[in-house]
Amino acid sequence: MTRTAQTATATQPTSRRLRSSRVKAEPDSNQQEPVSPESFSGKRAAVPADPRHALARKRAKLEPKPENSDSDSDSNTIKHIKPGPNDNVPSTPARRYPDISPKTLPTPKSSAEKSKGRPADLQARKLKLYTGQSPFPDFPHPTPEECKLAHRVLSRLHGSRKRPSKVVASATRAGCGDSPSVLDALVRTILSQNTSDANSSRAIRSMDSVYGRSDKWEAIVEGGRAKLQEAIKCGGLSAVKSKAIINILQQVYERHGEYSLDHLHTVSSEEAMREMLSFQGVGPKTASCVLLFCLGRESFAVDTHVWRITGLLGWRPAKASRDETHLHLDARIPDELKYGLHVLLVGHGKKCEECKAGGKNSTL
């Protein structure tokens, strides 16, 4: 080595000698090109954050430290190499981490907020809503005379409707509670929710072809939700309905030790209504249909046609929901007219060009 080179080496700053020796001893194939002084603008370079350091920093902030601690371990401290006065390289930029102090941490939800959307709370609200009384006690319509007049006019248009002496489950039509078996009537009514008669009938025929018509409940539960969803997909909303049906079957078996709700034939209408409302996926309309068509009780079910036409007749407040309309009309319509008036209103809502959905009267 020449004398000039030795002199340059001796006068080289200590930090640069250490850095160069480390580079020679531990070559790094991924090492980047050194930054030239001319290309450095004085701004801090953008260095990607190391997730290991970020995790350590979070732990250090969240874990309490002893007082007067002068610990300088690598787990909670990031050391920065500062250049010497003769070094022509930028300082290692200080990494910035998000402030995770306790004041910025999200406030945990209360137990009431957490349970707000749970199935048990939804069922409790349904049961609380069902009081057997009108939510609009000061709304004077319909009167018994108005109900009799509507029944008489609709009977002239579509023929009178009387309850059959015996309930028979159809092999080709889902119906809306038309089955002597309460559990079967409930499942059929769920399949009829938010769809046409043709679609719900296709769904019941498909389900029967997959599982059989008798003693199929255990096979449905054992087959699982995906299989049932595939079987009834032709009826619409198969994901929602398959979940509701399997949940109901499981709850029925847990409560009664068998797949049957036929004990509801022997209890009061209010008791039957409350038990059906306790199942997830069963609302007042579904339970009312089972009461009316399966159990032979006097209950006024409100579907989309009944809700629309009774609004046109002024039998409910304009902003009343379907559930509120059910409670109001069930309290005001005479029992002897509930079956016939329900069937006539549903049929009229499907056939009348002026009163059906989209007709000129439907927007009044």
C-alpha cells in the first residue's frame, strides 16, 4: 500500500471505516446503491417500515414500564446511525408509527350494544310487539259494518270463501299453512315468503323429491343447509329460507324431543302464536297463516296484497307497517269474517287490474 493510501486510510472517519469493514465482512446481495450527495435534496428518504419493529413498538407502548427505567434493549428501541461531520450520506430517517396510546384506542362496545342484533333479542322484540291489541287504538277503521260490506262486495265478484271442513296437504302446491301437520304448515309458509305461488310450489315439490314426503325432517337436518338450499333454490331466497327451516327444526327437536308441533292444536291461539314467533325466521304473517289455515283459528293474516288494499280502503294509517297492520286489523275485524275476507282480499289483489301491484289504484 502506498504512503498516500495509508494516510487516507488513517484519516478516514471512524464511522466510515466501521461501515466499510462491515460491508466487506458481510456482503449483502440485496444491498442498494449508495446515495450520492448530489442526488440528496435534504428531504428524508422514504424507508418502508419493518413490521417487526412496529410490533415491538406497539408492545412497548401498551406494556407498563418500571419507573426510572434506563433499559435500551433492541426490543423496544430503534437506534439510528448518525453520520460523522465528514460523511456525505443522509441521516437514517426516523420511522413514524401510528399513535396507539390509550386515548386513541377504540372504545369497547357495551354488552347491550353487542347483543342488539342477536337472534334471542330479535325474538324478544317480536314477542313484545305481539300484544293482541291494536297499536292504533284511536284509529276508527274498519268498523264491523265496513268489513261486512267489503266481504259482501268481494263475494259477489269472486264467489264466497268458506273454510274447508278438513285440511289436506297438497302434493303439488305449497300453499300457505295448508297442512294438518303444524310443522309442515310452518315450513310450507316459510317457502311461500316473498315469492309467487308458482315458485313456492316448485320449491316444495323439489324438496319432497330430494327428501321424500314423510318423515323428512331428520333427513333435512342431517343433510345440512347446503343440500337444502340447493333443493329449494327454484323458490327464491333459498339461502335465507334454508337457514330458517333448519334452525326451526333443530329448536323444535331440542324443546320437544321430536320433530313435531302438533301440540299447538290443543293450546290457545295466543300460546300458539307466541311459540311460533319465538322461532327465528317466523314473523306475525307466517304465524297467523298457520293459525288460520292449519289450526283453524280466527286470525287475520296480512300479506302484501292485504296490506296494499286495506291501505286503499283507509283501514289502516298510511305509514303503518305490515306487522302493525296485522295487529290493528286482527283486533278490529269480526272473527266470523277473518277467513273469508283474507282469502277474498288476496285473490282480489292478484286479479284486479286496478288494485293489483302497479295498478292505477295502487298508488293512491
